[in-house]
Amino acid sequence: MFKYVGNLRRVGVRALLSVALLFAAAGPLAATPTPAFAADAPQQNAALPSSAQYKYQKDELAAFCHFGPNTFNEIEWGEHYGNKAPSEIFTLSEDFDADNYVKTIKDAGFTRLIVTAKHHDGFCIWQSNLTEYDMGGVTQYKDGKGDILAELSAACTKYDLDMGLYLSPWDIHDASYGYSNGEDTGIGTSTDPKVNYNYYYDGQLREILGNKKYGNNGKFVEVWMDGAKGSGANAQVYDFQRWYNTIKELQTEDCLIFQGGTFAGIRWIGNENGLAHDTTWGPCKTDSNSDNGFNTNLSGGYSKGFPDGDKWLVPEADSRITSGWFWGTTKNTPKTLTELGNMYFQSVGHGAPLLLNVPPNNKGKLDPAIADRVREFGQNIKDSFKDDLTRANDHGRVVATAQASSTWNDNEDYGASKVLDGKDDTYWCAKSAADQTLTVKLPKPTTFDIVSIEEAIQNGQRISGFTVSYQTEENGAWSDFGRGGTIGAKRLVRGTAVTATAVKVTFTTHNFGDENLSLPQISEVGLFKASRGFEKPAPLPEGMTGIDNTEMTKTGNWNDEKIDGCFKGTSMWTTQSGATASFSFTGTKFAIVGTKDPNHSTFTVSIDGGAAQTVDTHDSVRTVPALLFESETLDAGTHNVVIKATGTVGIDAAAYLNNGSTGMFDFTETNVTMDEDSTHAFTIRRTGGSKGSVTLVVQPEPGSAIQDNFDTTPQEVTFADGETEKQVDIKTRRVVTGSAADGDKQFSVSLAVKAGEGAVIGYHGVADVTITDLDAACNALIARAEALDTDNFNADSAAALTTAIEAARNAADNGDVRGADVRAAMKALQTAMDNLSFAFPTEEGKTVTIEAEHGTLHDDHSNDRDQWGGNYPMEITDFEGASGGKIVNAINNGDAVSYRVKVERPGTYRVALTYSSGSASNAIKLFDDNGVFKAIDSVSAGHTNPRELKTVTFDLVAKKAGTTTLTVGTPGNADAPRLDKFDITLTASAVDKAELQKAVDDAAKLVEDDYTAETWAGFKSALDAARDVLAAADATQDQVNDALAALTDARAGLKKDEVKPDPGKPNPDKPNPDQPGNGEQGGNGNTGTKPSGNGKPSAKPSASSKKELPKTGDVSLLGAAIAGTSGVAALGAARVIASRRRRR
């Protein structure tokens, strides 16, 4: 472990473990026993690390060596090289420099090296008897007798560096991969490695693990079974039992397995950034339903483990010193020391060993820049932890002392002094689980910026939270230095340097139900001063110059405070409106950092006496330090800035840019969500100047998303002189099988300067990308759709939903379907769900129920917080006694719920709302977007017992038929009650004449002369009858519907008059009022003669004549029948006759 240089050892650790801890193998991954002197030692937890796991967690630092065909082909991920010969894809010809590579790793403090003997491409970097896809085929390298794995093993043996074996279970190349022999998917029955991949893989394990020339003196401490699987890989089931038996047989239990199903001893941390969560437990839970055999509590890109898990799995945090796993000409720039330092403090410093990839180049050597960064990284670790400030030294420093709030059984074998003795096997144990503290008293004021705390994990892991505080003088006030979640093997708390006389750590432990299992146990506490390179980074971009708040000119009342993480560890705040802070700088751009807080307000910024710009520092969560303001590009020169408080504000520092107007580069968006198989154009903006040419490298880097999920190819972007904006496309991929297919994934896209003196990457130089798991999202949407009770929905909309569900089901988990098409299917399904309309009852007295939770929630999040700070977003929640078991909860003022409804019968509907309320002032309002309903401004729905369901009834008037969105909102300043259901009963239907009125209005616009007299007569009669219905106050809905149908049919039967008559000649198709029989009523269409069906004139009966039904097809008789009776009464017959005419 890296507590100090003297402890960076192998033999010492092994001796300590064997003598002091008496580790013994007792079955798979045997647990660590208690120290020998403590027969009455405190109780251990159930889940404990084995000796090998314990050793790895104390060793802390491992290196990864990715070297293979991808190194020579600019490839990052699994690649099928087809029928290319090994010599074509692995083009190494110079000697592989294993000696220098391993020595560099070892000297930097790494304790093990894991070598990718076979990656997903299937190529073997050793001489294998099972395939010709190996070093034997690389004829240009040592005449086909080269063996990279053997060369690395020899160097590890020489320098005594532990070795691990990466042997990818996924093998793109070998024909046996995916074996099933026509059987159901399984591990297979053939024992032929050429047929059954499980035997092929087992044979490769035996070739390596059983050969003394491989490993450190033939010994391996870890076998890395990558969980990645490519497309179609579900056909292969891995025989982990066989492989585990082989590993145990050849390498004993001391060889841990990364993943490997239920035989795992090491787990993936959940991302490829080398970061462990603030809360990281060693134990995980056995889970037969999980693909990996365990539930590691993987969420948000972190494997967090469980305090009450039943199996210890080492949380290994893997990452890369460059942007890629394999070396490439566009991914050979090492990360900065600051980035590596952050990685170290958030992996090792969060209780997880760091596995850092250090790739050899295509010459078989380490790039000088990479080698130098490895050495620099290792040296900074050593320099930071070589001197524990609690220990005595040769320069007169006196040892510190430790005190505890209690000691187990008052036994000094478990007293506070044990945390300062430098021994891992001794530890302090408290007597009680509640409010336990350790205090380290320093003999004189001591300056430090790192506090190291180690839990006695040989007894299990218990601590769930801690706070570190310090005292600057005897009996003085305690100030916070840092706080966090779990401790585990080691917790490193890094802050701004402070000088103190005492340090106190307060612990909270998980409640296991047995206090003896919840007692905090700490083996070591140390204080350190970080090396310059490992100091906590300032909250300013590298290349900008900081101005601390202490350097600003202030007016009014400002309060100084010390805050870890702030620039120079200081900040200031004021509640005085009008208080100012001013500064000057020479440059082209500046920024202000400070505090965002729920209780903070605004300030203004004036530049060079210009107009004040308002800055809002209010936020829902407190963030210190936070970027508060960033200026646009300013003219090069000296500028004066005035900050003026207009409420409570906190200011940390300012930062300015002065790089000869070369400028600063940022992404315009830093949080992006992308679909699988999609492209997003990222915009890069240049501010603070645009002089000169600058080339940037845009690098996508894995997180929980791995290379199979997105295109990892770096891209170069060059800004010419004067250019201020560029775009670059980032692409994701669609994955439907294997571990890369499960859940949303995250990766980042970072900017780095390749060329351009003085160019600065700004505050937004990294964009975080979330890839939506389209299949999971689609399946979740399908499940939501299928869960809908469609009984009360309109039949057409329910049928459309069924069709959309089937289309979405065909798209989900189908690798042949493009991501855009999956999204389109989801959009269509969502539209079908949105268009589902609840059918209002169509018969008087009939009731339809709408469950409130089936609506669409519209949450105005600005009203989620109450006056006491509680957060209550609108949600659907369980509620005992509710009709569907659920209610819509927390409908705060401004929130609403909407329902798509279809009304066929206008009228009055009695609505019985069942609700729950804890406020007598609760109320609702109702309105719709199509004017179907008469709006209701307010319905009181209050009560004082929030657990009781109440009912309120009110009338809802539908003015017309139609489909609309009915919204239930909040009136005035009121909140709404919790909604359970709406029981809707048609009490009095109304006649809806709107559609008929529109048809009549449209028909009135037609011109008689445009149509034949015969067809116009029938149309005119239908139109007159429709007008009669509109005028009849007692018309029924059926009569309205019949009138509309008859008018529609008559209009459809109109025929254009193709021949326009000479105005001077009589028109034989048009009645002449001067002819006999046509003069009684002046030719107004109510009497007179028209040609009959045979073209001869026939008398039209008068209104008082006996009415006879017209013959089929006789339009003149149709008009006579309608004209000779009331329009309303004749509509039914007219509609039938017109219909029969059309069918002919």
C-alpha cells in the first residue's frame, strides 16, 4: 500500500499476512481470520475478503497491457480481421522491449501487470497449439518463434512483478465460438476444442497457466474474463465451472477471477474512467437471476455493492493513461498528471484498486511521453505518501497521539493508539456503534492536505459515512475538512492545505441489526502533504490566471470563510444588497466562480462602467465552487469589473484569460443524450480571441459505455485564424446482445490542444453523453402500453394502439432494425397512447370510470418545494383504498393532469370525483383545447384527513361532440387534491347541430346554374329540409343525423350542367314559368312541372295532395316527396331512396 515508501513491498506484505493475520485457505476465496493474539476479538461480519482479495486491495495499483493486432491497425474495439494472415495484422518486426516496459511499471509502484494475451479478435500473443492464429504466424518477428507473453513473463519474473492474464472469452475469429451442435443453447457436449469453444478456451487456459514460462515464476494472481460480447454472441454459453476448476487446479485459490460468473473474486467498477463511487462496498449479493451470478448494485455508471451482501468482490477500477486501450497514432497523448491524480484519489482513495492501462506502441516499446507520465504519476504517489505527519521522524518531529470516544471492552489491544502503529492487522474498535469518533492530537501545528483512513476490512466493512474536521488551537472550534460515504480498504480525503493541532473523524456505521456487527473498526489513520502535482486542483481552467476574493477591493459587509475546494481555500459572502467587490485584469475574457445555493440570490456585473448584467446564483442544490459568470470576448487590454450584490451571494474568485488573443475552447453543450445508432453534432466555440491557427483533438472516451457502444476514433479539428466555431460529429452504435446492450450507457467527449501556443481548454472542455438503451426504453414503453386498461377507450384508438404495440415489439431487441427506426416505432406507439381517448357514455344513465393515474402528468417543477424545503414533485403513487390502488399525488399549483376523451353526445354529464386531501382549500378546474366542454373555473375538493377518500360531484357540460384533451388543473393559488378516479354519467343529452349547420352553410354557397335541374331539385329539397331541422327546437339527434346524411347524399349526387343555354332560347331542362302548369306559385320550386324519368312533363302534387313514394331513381318524385310533407318527417325516406340510387 502507498502509505509510505517503506510499505511498497511484496515480501513484507506476504510476511505480515502470514504471521500476523494467519490467512488460510478454507474453501473458495477463504476469508481472513482474526489476529492470533485476540481470542476474544470483536465479531467479524459474514462477508469477508479472502487473503488474495485483501492483498490486492492493499496493493492498490495494477497496470494493464493492451497489445495485439489492434495496436498496428488503429483499432480500438473487437475486430474481425477475416482471412488475413497473422503477419498481415500483427506487423511487429523490432524486438519487443518487455524489460524496459516492466521495469517502468514496477519502478512507478505498480504491483501487478495484467496482459491481454488474447483480445476479442481472437489473436494469441503466445505460441498456441490450439490455433494458427498466433505468434507462430508472425513470420517477420523472430522467424515465427516470437512469444510476447513469454517475454513479458520473463521480465515480470526478473523484477518480481505479479502477473494477471487477460484472456477474452469472446473470440470473433475461432470457428468454435458459438458452438451448440444443433442442440438447445448450452455449453455443448463435444470435448473437441475444434468444435466446442468451451474446451478451446479451457485448453488455452491450460497452455498458459500450466506452463512455468508464463507468469511471474509461473504464477498468476488474476485471470481477467472480459464480459464484452459482440453481436450474435448469445449463442455461446460459457462453461465457467470448467474454467474455474482449471484455474484452481493450476494456480490455486490465490488466483482471483475477474467476473467469471459465480466464481468471480473481482468485479468491474461500472465505468472505464477509473472512478469508484463515494459509497463503495466490498460485499455484493448472490443473484441466480443475474447474468453474472451477482447483483453488484450497478447503477449510474458505478458498482456500489451492498453493506449486507453475502460475497466479497474486489471493486476494480480500470482506466487508461491515454484515451484508448490500444496504442494508436491519434490516441497516444497521455492524460495530464491532474487527471491521473483525480483518478487515483477517486479509485484507491475510494477503496478500489486502480487498474491503469499503459499501452506499448507499434514498435513494441513505450512512447517516451507515456513512459515519462507513468514515472511522474508513480513519483507523485510516493512523494505524497512517503511522510506520514503523525509519525516521528529524524528531524525532531514527535509522534502524534490518538484518542477515541470508546474502546471495545475497554481493551487497549483495540485502543485508539492502534490507528497510528503502521500495522494493518491491529485496529481500534469502538464499544458502541453510535456517534463514535477518533481524535488525533498533533504535538505542534502541522500543515496537511490529505487525510488517509483505513478500515479493518479483514473483519468486514461497516462504515457508511464519515466527517473529518480539524482544530487550529487547543479547545478551539472544529472546522470541516471533508466528508463522505464508505471507507473500506482506504479512504483518501484531499482538500486545501490547512494547519491544525488536532484532527477528528466521526463515523456512521450501517445498521446490521446486531450492534456487534456495526462497531466501527479502523486500522490506520494518517496525515500527508500532497506533492505539488497531487494537490487538489484549483477550480480554474489551466491557462487562466486566478484572482482570489481576498485580492478584490470590497465595499459593504463581506464575511470571510474557509471552504475546501475553493481557490486558495477561501471564499466570502454577503447578505447586504449594494455590497461590491471589484478587480482589474489585463486580457480578453474573465469568469467568476462562487457559491450556488437554494438560499442565494443575485448580483450584477459591470465591465468597464458598462451596463449591469444580472447573475442568478440560486440553485436547488448547493455547489461550491460553481461557475457563476463568464464574459464574452473582450478587446485585448486592461478591464475593470465591479460585482454588486442584490441579495445573498457567495464569491470565491475570478479568473481571466491573457494568451495573446489565441482564445479559449469549449463545447456549447456539456450534457447530451443520444440514441443508439445515431449522430450528434457537437459545437466547439472559441472565445477570448481568435488569433492564429489552433488544432484540437476531440476524443470520445469510455465510461460505462464501452467501445462497442460508440465510435472511439479521435478527430482533429483545426480553427483557422479568425474562426470561432466548428462542429464535429460523434456517433453511437446499436448493440442488442451482450453486456454492452444492457441499460443506458455513459461516455465523455473531451477537448485537448494538439497545436496552438497558449490555447486554453475552458470550463466546458468535457461533454458527458448518455446513450439511451433503445431496446430497454422501447420495451418499457411497450409494457406501459400493454398495462393500459382499454375497456373504456374508444375502439378505434384502442385498435391503433394494438397495431403500434406490435410494430414496436418487432423493432425492440432486433439487431436488423436501425436505431432511428426503433425510435420511430416508439414515437408511433407514444402517439397511439396519447391518442387513446376515453369514450364518454353515449346512453343516458350509463357511467364510465376514468382512473386518474391514466392521465398525462404536467408537472411545473418550480412549485415542487414547499415553504419548509421539502421536495414534492407530481407523481403517481400507491394509495390504500384507491380504486386502482394508485392516485395522482402532489398536484401543486400550476400542475395539471390531462385526459384524451371522445364525446359522441353533447349534453350534461354528472362527474363524481373521488379524491384525498389534507387541505380544506384544495380545488380543481377543468377545461379542454377544442371547445367541446364548457370550462369549469373551480370545484372545491378539500378535506383535512389526507388518508380518507372523499367524493365531490359536479356537472360537466359538453357543448358539442368531438375528441379533445380535457385538462384538470389548479384554480387561482390553490393546489389540487390527490386524484383517484372520475365516474362520469350522462344525465341529459343535448342535440348537437354544429355539423349540420356547417353542412347547410357550405351548401348555401353553391350556385344553381352550375348544376342540372334534375339533380339540383333533389339537393334543394334536402337543403330546405335540413334548414327545417335546424329551426326545430324539438328536433332529436337522430333527426339531425338523418338530415345531415340526406343533405350530404344529395350534394354528392349533384351533376354539373355541361351545356350552358342561350339566354334568348328556352332551356328544355329548366322549367318555364310561362308554360301551363307552372304559374301557380311563380316558379319558386314548390309547385310546377318538371320532366319525368321519360323526359315528359309531369304534374307535381300540391302540398295537400296524396303523397306517394317515388320510384327508385326518380329524382323528381324524390323532390316531390320531400316537398309534399314536413322536411323533418320525410328525411328518413329521402335518405333511404338516395342511398338506393347510389347503389344502382
